[in-house]
Amino acid sequence: MAVTTMPLVSLPPHHRASPPPPTTHITTLNKDRYFSNHPTVLLINQSSNSKQLKQIHAQMLRNGLFYDPFSASTLISAFALSPLQDIDYAHKLFDEMPEPNVYTWNVLIRAYSSSQTPIQSLLMFTQMINLYKSCNEVSPNKFTYPFVIKAAAELLDIRVGKVIHGMVVKMSLGSDVFILNSLIHFYASCGHLDSAYRVFINIPVRDVVSWNSIITGFAQGDRADDALRLFHEMQGDGLRPDNVTMMSVLTACTKKLDLKFGRWVHSYIEKNGIRGSLNLNNALLDMYAKCGSVEDAQKLFDKMPEKDIVSWTTMLVGYAKSGHYIAARRHFESMPDQDIAAWNALISAYEQSGNPKEALAIFNELQLTNKAEPDNVTLVSTLSACAQVGAMDMGGWIHVYIKKHNIKLSRHLITSLIDMYSKCGDLNKALEVFNSSDDKDVFIWSAMIAGLAMHGHGRDAIELFEKMQEANVKPNGVTFTNLLCACSHTGLLQEGRDFFKKMEPVYGITPGVKHYACMVDMLGRAGHLEEAINLIKTMPMPPLASVYGALLGACKLHGNVEVAEQASARLLELEPWNHGAYVLLSNVYAKTGKWDQVASLRKRMKDVGLKKEPGCSSIEVNGVVHEFIVGDNTHTQSKPIYGKLNEVFEKLKSNGYEPNRSQVLQCVEEEDMQEQALHLHSEKLAIAFGLISLKQSQPIRVMKNLRVCGDCHNVAKLISKVYDREILLRDRYRFHRFKAGECSCKDYW
């Protein structure tokens, strides 16, 4: 029988290998069988931990098995792809192999494509190509490309993916269904849905994965109607949908908020015997919860044979977002595992549904119970709640918490901190956070521009935008909304016009409805009502309520009754329930002394069941947020507050204060009653509380839900001078900083 001797192998420069034993005698006819059935090789798949695998590696080095491609590949595959995964060790083994075969290359390329570092998959692929070109060693095959394409999808690298697509065609692999399915997923992941669809329609024979890939791509890419159309076409093509198909269809239903079709899908799943996996049931739960039917969600939840933290959290969010807060709380308390995701769901649900105080209360409870550690999601949601109510003490405490616990400042956290400090009135702190960030993305720049805008620093906002350009950060639509607001709040009309005109030709951003609303607001504030009306007429899309609301607000400033009536009528056509349209028109009538029309409007509001949003002001003292409404007497310190308020007005009158009775928007004939109505505005009560509760050195920060009235604006200026106090008042649109009898807005707001 012939005997062959394995000689020392000459290695390419990129390999670092220890030489094998001088001779290893293996019978040629039994070689493959010998290696595949060798006891040491068989032990690889029986290993339960990486330590055992490393011991096998040592044994293979001693008996020469490692220098057999099959044995080495089996070991590398165990390290790279099994639950015992150690890709770094697998890569070291790979580097020791004299001549890795294409299977071994594919193992590592595949492992890296699903790892935290998919770039390594592309680097290995490049190395493989270069070796083939220089040494004519191994070349990629049809099993290589799906994993390389997956890596490109993970990196969202459209350029690299297109190059790989070209290589596939050049290698005559353009009809391989596995590769084509990978390309559909790649293009969809990168947002190139039309390219994904072109690949799909050119597949000679489509399988279920082909259909699932394109339906998922459209569903996740906000083209829900196309996803549902393809679902119907799939059935016409004679293919049976599976779990993955139905989950994508449910995603499309959820995005459309189509409860009726969602119920049909649920029925379809049951009638067609599609196995109800945990993931599919969770997708159904999510659809019901987001479409507003917590009743359907609860029925399904009760019947589910298996539930995980996602199931419980979905129900929790569904109850909270639909306003069933007691049920949400009860559900939260019955959860088997209240991990940080559950706390985050509750905090976020309150914060996003306009209940920031409740969100802060839940965060405080989390701190007291010490059941879970806050993560980035917790802190971002809580900072957003702080920004809404002006809770800067809490927001500042979170900032200290981040530093104390060495929490990495992600871009989301930096943006949230800038937003919180800006909206709570500390622009210097916001700038400090901004300047400390080394890696600023478009959202960080945009948040800081917004902060400068709301504080009336229009010129500074423009300068920051110019620095953003110098830093080669491309602006987006939000950037321009904030920039146009900055120009509007500071009367920089020509600058605003220029930015608006340059949006599409210079920056490639098509102006949207928000940008048009900003321009209408800017022109209207400056008194250019006719230009604002002409701009609305030239809009390429139907004007939304925000556009007519901006025009109506300008009419209030300038007392233009005719245009106000037209704008109000159009606004109510779009949103019949919009009480603001009635209130603003009522204010225009009141300003021009048309009290009959005021009374008529108020009666019409009552007839249709609409109520004016009450003015509400809040102030934070020693970490507690106190709220006041007009004429509020529910506060525990109401007596000293009103006592202080009376003292304030006595002092102001002796300093020349005259009530601005034009701000009384109801027909109150008696002068003393008019004055009393003005004195009871919520921001005045909040400022009075600040005067008796805060130290002289502390600024008084007040947040109001509506636009501050002219009389309150004058009173705040006088208080800042007479009492030598700094007052920061944030209304619905911007900040007013009162100091020494002056306001940062220069009376232009």
C-alpha cells in the first residue's frame, strides 16, 4: 500500500504558522475518512466550553491534525460559529493555517458579518480577493457573497454593496437566489427600496425568502401600502406565507394604524394554521397596542402560552399611551421581571403622551427602589420630561449622575442635555455641553441652533450654522427649521429669506410644510402680511394648520381683522376642533374693540363643545415643580403668594406701572375688574411664588404653556428692575430673559 509523506509547506507572507511535525504518515486511500473520523476531531463537536476546544487545538498541533484543512476548518468553525463563539481565537487559528481553503475563509467572513465588527468581514473578503489575484489561491464562491453582502448591509455601506453586486454579475452568479435575496435585504437596509425591488423582479424563481425580504424592506421602509400589495401578490404566486411574512405584514398594518386590516391578518394567521410563535404573537400585540385597541391586545396576551419581557412591555406601553394609566401601573406591578426596559417603557410613555410630571415621578421611584440601573434610554426620556416642565434641578442632577457613573455620553444624550438646558433657561450650560462634544452630528448642531433660537440669539445661531458648514456636517430639514425660527424671533427677515431660497439649490433640502410655516411666521411678525399670503399661494403642497396658525398669529400682532377671518376659516376647515383658531380670532376682535364678535365666537365655541386651553405656568423650587393656573388658589401657600402679589403691584404702581387693559380679552367694563383679571394671570402668580421662595441670587425660571401677554411682559420687566431679580420666562414659542428692566427679546416676540 502506498504511503505519502506530508512535507513542510511554503507559506504566503500573510500567514504566521509553526511548522508541522517533520513527517506524518497517513494512508492515502483512507485519508479523508481518517481525518473526519479521528477521535480528536470528533471531540470538537462534543465540547461544552472554549477551554476544551483549546485543549483539542493543542492535541491537534501535537499529532499534526491541525495541518489538515478539514480538521483545522472544523476547529475554526467551532470557535467562530458555535455558541462557544470566540472569533478572535478563530482568527488566530486561521492565521496559523498553511493553506486555508475557501470553506475556512467563508466561515470567518460569515462569523464577522454577524458580529459587532462587520467591517472585518469586508476586510477578510478584500484579503481573499487580493490573494487570489497575487497567488491564484482560493477565490470567492456562491457561499461567500451572501455573507459579504450581509456585512455591507450591517454597515449601511451602499457604495461597497454596489461594488459587490457588480462582482456577482461578473462572476456569473447573478441568478443565484441566495445571493439575490441577500441583495434585496442589503438595498432595503440602505433605504434604496427601488433598487431592492428591481433585484426582486429579476429573480428567475422566487422563494419564500425572496418575498419576505422585499415585503420586510417595504414595511420597515415606510412603504406600508407596497408591502401589503406584495403580500397579496405573493399568495397569487402560489407561495404560502410563513411567520416572517406575517410579522412584516403586521409591521405595515401598525405603521398604517389600520386596526381593521390588522384584525383580518390575525384571523388569516389562525385560519391558515400559521404557527403562532412568541415573536409573531408579540408582533400582533404591538399592532393592537399601537392601533389603539388595548382590549384586543389584552385578550391575546391572556391567551398567549408563552410571554417574555417584550410581551409584558408592549402591554405596558399600550395602556400608558392610550391614557389608561391606572391599568398601566397595575400591569407594571404584576410584571414578573421589572427590568430597566419596563421602567423605560413607563417613563417614556408618560413623557411622550404629555405627562412629564408623572414621568419624573416614575424616575424618582426608580431611584428609590434601586431595582434597576438607569441606562441611556432612561436618561434621555427623563431629560426630555425635565425640558418640558423646566425641571432644571432634576436635569442638572442627571448630568452629575452621568459624570459620577462614567456613563458614556452618546450623541442622543448630548442632544438631550443641550435641549434640557436650553429649554430650562441655562443657555451657558447648553453651550458648555455642546463645546465639550468632540464628535458632533447634525442633531447636536441642530439642537444648539434651536437653543440659541429660542433665547433670541439669532445672529449667534447663524454663526453656529456657518461653523457647522466649516465642520463639513450636512444640515437636514430640522436644522433649517431651527435656523428659520432663529431669524423669525429676532426679526432677521432678509437672512431668513436667503436661507429659505438656498435650501434646495445649495443644500439639497426640499422645503417642507414646517419651513413654509416658519417663513409665514417670520413675514407676518415683520408686518409683511401680503408677502406671507402670496407665499402660501405658491406652496407646492397643501398648507397645513400650522401655516394658517402662523398667519393668524401675525394678524393678532398687527390687528388685521380681514386676513384673520380668512385664515381662521381655512384653519377650521382643516381642524374643526382647533380651539386656537377661535381664541386667536377672538383676540384680534378684542384688540380692535369688536366685543360683539368676541361674544359671538365664545358662544360658538361653547355650542361646538370647545374650551380655551387654560393658561398654566410652572416653576421649580428645591427640585419640586409647582403649577399655577389663572386665579389659582389651590396652592398650599396661596395666602403669602397673593400677599406678595399685592405688594408687587403697589411697588410697581409707584414706579409708573399702568395696567395694559387691551390685554383683557373679555368684555369687562369696570376698570378695577379689568385690572384684577390681569393680576391673576398664571405667570404673575408663579413669579410671586418665586420671589418668596428663592434666594436673591437665584434666577426665577417660569414656564408657560401659552404665549405671554403684553401686560405680563411689562410686569416682568418692571419686577426685574424694582426687585433686582433675573427672571426667565419661557412661553410656547421662546424665552424671555428679564434683567434690570429690559427683556432679551427687545419687545419683538
